[in-house]
Amino acid sequence: MTKTTMKKEIAKLETLGKTYKPDGISTLEAGAMHQVNTAGNTMTLTYSLMYSDGLRASDYLSHRSKESTASKEQYTERRRVVSMMVYTAKERASLAAAMPKDATQAVKDARKQLQGRVTEKLNTIRKGLVTQDKQQNPQPVEAKTNERKTAIESLADHLDKAIKLLQSDRPFPDTFDHDTACATLIAFKNTYTK
């Protein structure tokens, strides 16, 4: 990506963000939140810009969470900006009003679902930043060994399974000499597989 493209995208995000009058978070972040809200999960460039601006997935966790890097004010502001995006004016007014005491379960469920939109959108942004972090900091892939186990290793594994079964509380027939069978397998394993 060229510097000119990045500058244009940053300017676009900052312009979008200014409409939300963010306080405590940057206009770039508010604009990026807008982009995520309107364009869904195909926001690689937006997440890349958010990440390069220093935002991390932990910034989108509630300030009450131990893993969160957001202050109470920042998290509250993120919720406010997202709520302006996901709710119509009528929905915001509905949420601001107290729920009637005689509300039906359907009305309560509808309100709960409506209230969940902000958290859902914050989680979408957080997941996008998690993905961006994985792209920026790839973890080394552990080499999987395709080597087959030796016969003695396979035998030891099977004996371990048999011993665990004998030591479990699963029932055996009354005529089965449980203690002798268990001791025999343990002795066999210790003798032949070490």
C-alpha cells in the first residue's frame, strides 16, 4: 500500500470520525468504527490503520476486564460512538425511556436484543483487531512431526489406556480378577516398555 493511499484513507476516516465528536478517543478511531459498522467484516485496510494508530483488541474490552487496556472514559466513549452508529434516533429514545413494569416477555426480549447491538459491534471490532494482530505478529508454526511412533511407543500407549480403564470405576464382571489384571499390566509395562 502506498503512502498516498494510506494518507487518503486516514483523512477519510478522520473526516468520518469528526461527525461523532469523539472525546477521549481519536477521530481516526471513530471513523474506523464507522467503517466497520457500515462495511461489515471486510475491513482489512481499516483494521490495519487502527492497528498502526496503536489500537489493540484489548482496547475494546470492558474497562472492568483484567485484560482491558481501556480506561473507563475511553470504553464509555467507544460505546457512545458505536451506539450513535447502530441505533436510530427512535431506538435511542426507546432505550433511554424506562421499560414499563407490565412489559411482556416479547418486549423484554426485543429490548435486550436491541441493547446487545453495541456490545456485538464492539466485539466485531475487537475480533478484527485480533486478526490484524495475528497478521502483524505471526506466531512461529511448530513443526509437526509426521514420524510414526515406534512399536514399543505404541505398545506403551495402549498399555496406558488399558491401565486407565482398569483403574476407572467402570464395572467389570464379578468373576474378573481386577487387582491381578491391573498389577500384571503395570508390571508388563514397566518391564518391557521402558
